[in-house]
Amino acid sequence: MHAELGHEKGKDLTGGVLTTDEVAAPPYDGTSQPSKDEFDDGFEYPTEEEVNTLRHVPYSLPARTFLICIIELTERFCFYGVSGTFNNYIANPYAGGAPYTGDNLPGAIGRGTAFASALQNFWAFWCYVTPIIGAIVADQYLGRYKTIVVFSIVYIVGLIILLITSLPFAIENGAALGGLATAMVIIGLGTGGIKSNVSPLIAEQMTETRMKITTTKSGERVIQDPNVTYQRIYLIFYWCINVGALSLVATVFMEKYKGFWTVNLLGLLGFLLGFAVLLAGKKYYVVRPPQGSILPHAFKAMWIGLVNGRSMEAARPSYQAAHGQKYSTPWNETFVDELRRGLVACKVFLFYPIYWVIYNQLFSNFVAQAGQMKLHGMPNDEMQNIDPVVIIIFIPIFDKYIYPFLRKRGYPMYPITRITWGLFFVALSMAFAAIVQHQIYIRPPYYNMPTEGGDGNKIHVAVQIPGYLLIGWSEIFASVTGLEYAFTKAPANMKSFVMSMFLFMNAFGSILGIGVSAVAEDPKFVWFYTGLCVAAVIATILFWIFFSRYNKTELEMNALEDRLVKPTALTQTDRSADPIAEHPQS
């Protein structure tokens, strides 16, 4: 961090984002070993040598962390179960309703694959723009918990509209498209408000922010590392997301044999269960109150840096005091350091749109591709369930075996490395999809127009499986790590906003998806997948060239948290220690 942020080693920054009236611990300088005599807290802290030689392990997670996991699981159960049937709902015509026999595809609106792909790209775009709204509401006004409650109510309203307009009589009377569009807007607003807040809320349940040395039952001295803990938290969080996504296993059969309205009813009931858990567990959650003017001050600090040679040094109170106080700086020195670290994360996020435009193929063109093959009685959108199954199987393997194995042998797999591997695997998935599409086009009876007959070409749908496997691995590396990076690099009181910036990259991916959807049709799919593969390969190479240097400063950037004492119960936060309040407006 010192090299990256321009500090002298060991320099003590004044203030700090203290959220109680406790005193900040001295900054970790990589050489001293704090002891009970120095801090009188009874813990042993590692030296620089110990940080580099001892094994790093996560802290034990508090039970409230898993309570929030249940909330996210049920929301994703609803979201994926409902939206996973959108492609058939939009693309295929209504033919009297369920049940659909053989390889006949369920449908309601009948506007074709290209329209379905474009509308779903709008849906994805909207769902990842709205987190910014939720973040501003949380960081400025309501706090994360209350914001999640408010936007959950909005979500429920959207689900009710979707349920009513998907009933058979509503479809037959032409209400399906209007109802779907309205529900997409309302549900997208609700899910956005939840997304940007539940991700940081779960990590805030772990209040330890300093590395500590402990001894295992076997006698091994290890370092309990908050950053390894955050890695585990987001792996578990993402695992729960994908358990929820398995709702598609049921909903794709429900749409085929019972009708789309049953899918939407199941989603509504699942979401109501999670909402009940959210309300019932209120007294157990660690909650940080909103900080009022934090976002305007953040933008002001960035503006000062921009107009002063793009140097954030100019935004420091000490700099302004030494140079005539041209700008008022109602924040402390550490706030500027946190802000600079958050800007590093935002630069990293700029490469995510290409990742998301490929990932979104799971819910649109991969479903359409399955419909071009022999399904043998299985719904064409059942195959997308392989992705969450891959993640559910492999996240415990990565968490328990692969990552600890690499850390023990001196390969900590810092976030930039993991994201690079994620981009690489998603590129491979598109290469494989192009190969599968070529095999479809060379098979009878419809060759390069496989949807003409409605029953697909003579190739088994199971050949898609490796493509889902590759995308699942890419998510473990890139998507999980992105959530972790957004939380660990964000200023303490801007966690929701920086998280929304990460999620916003998915919206840019959707814009790219809309742009390329014009070629997402037969017989152009081979070139469509090939183009995405080439773009991802280029992005992977450039990402590593631009950002691999941050691996060298990862521990130093994270050590900024060591300068701050976090409360053990943030529900009792003292607002008088607000980093803005410490330096009143001059």
C-alpha cells in the first residue's frame, strides 16, 4: 500500500474510520510484533517474517453469517427459478398451455429467439443498474438492513404482477408481454436494492480486521487472516446463491407440465420465506448505520484529485493545510487512503463487462442451443442447471483443498490471479460452444437451420456439459473474487456503493450483449461464439498486463484495515466518530 498510495513506511495517519469511541491501534508496519504489553488486548500479532512464512487460515464464522446466507439463498431461488424460464416464455408461441409433450417447447409470447435475447439483455442490464440506487439509499439514508427490507417489498409487488399476468386466461387475452415488461422493471428495482447491500452485509458480520497468531490443536502456529476469512465468506455466499439457483431443476419441468404461473407462484413463496427470515433475525445482525454525507464527500475528494494532476494527495487535509487550504476537506487522512484503494478496485472492474456478456449466454443462447439438439423428453432449459451443480460441487473443493494447498506451498492466489484464471476459463467455454454449434450445423435433418422443424438436429444435448463446467469454474475464480474485492477494497462507509460499481459492470455486459444479439441467430452462431472467445482471450492478456502488479501490494492495501478498530457490535455504533464529523466543514 505504501508504494501504491505514496506513503512513507510506518507513517501514522491521523484519524481513521472509527465507528466507536475506541482508540485506533497503531498502524501495522510489517516489522513490529504487537504484544499484550503494547495494546493490552491479549493477542499476538505477526511480524512481517511471520506473515510471509506462517500458514494463513480463516477465522471461525459467526452464526449470523449463515442466517444472511439463507436470505440470499431464497432470493436467488426465486430470481433464477423465475427468470430461467423467460427465454421460452418470450420466444415460443402459446399453444394451448401445459402440458407440452415430447420435444415441444413451452411458450407464451412467441416473439422469437432474437427478441427474447434482446429483452433478457435489457432485464440483465436493468438488474445491474438498480444496485446503484440501492447503494445510495443505504450508504446515505437508511443503512443496509432497512434498505434490503424496503426493496424486498418492491420485489414482492413485481412478483405478484408476474404471477397474475402468467395465468392462462391472461396469456390468452394478450396480457403476457405487458405484464412481463412491468414485472421486469419492478423486480429488477427490488433485486438491485438487495444485491448491493446483502453482499457487504454478510461480510460485515465478521468484525475481526487484524491478523492474529493462534495455535492449532496439532501445535502448529498459524495466522488467522481476515482476508482469507472474506474469501471463505464469499465462497459460502456464492455456494448458497447456486443452491438457490437449483430451483430451475423444478421450474423447467413445471413450465412444461403445469404452466408458467406455477413457476411464478413457487418463486413468490420462496421469496416470502426469505423475507420472513430477514425480519425475524433483525436483532442478531451486525448493522452499520448510514453516514449521511459520505458519498458527496467522496466525489468531492476525487474531483480535487482530478483537477490537481490526478493526484489524490491534493485531497488530504494535511496537503491543503500546507498549500493554503484552497479546498475545504471535511474528512481525515485515512479516508483518502481508503478512497484510493477503492479506486483501484473500480479500475479492476472495468474488465468485467466482457466476462458478463459471456456469462449471460447461459440464460439465453445456451438455452436456445440446447433446443437445437435432441432433448429426449427433457426441457431445453434444464441444461443450465449444470452450472450451479458444478459450483456447488467445486466450491467446497476449492475452499477446503485447492486454495489451502496452494497457500501452504507459497502460492496464495491473490485476487488478481484468480480473476485472470476466471477470464481464461470463460474464454475456453466460448471456444467449446463454437465447436458444439459447428457439430449441430453439420448434422441432419435441418443442418444450419436446426429450429425449422422444432425437434432439433441429430446430436445429443449432453454434449453441452463441458461448456457449463468451464463457466462454473470461471465463476469460482472471477465472480466470487469480484465480490470479495469490492468489499475488501471499499472505504468502510461506502461498501454498498463500491459493490454496486462491481455489479454495474454486469449492466455494461448486457449492453454489449444487446449489441451482439443481432448475430445471435442461425446460421451465424459459430462466428458469434468464436468472436466472444477471441474477445475474452484478449481481455485476459490485457488484464494480467495491467493489473498483475497489484498482487505485490495486496497485503499492504488490506493492511489499511489494521489501522482501524472495528466495533464488536456495530448496532451500537457511535456516530460521533464519523470520519467526516471528526473534521467539521470549515
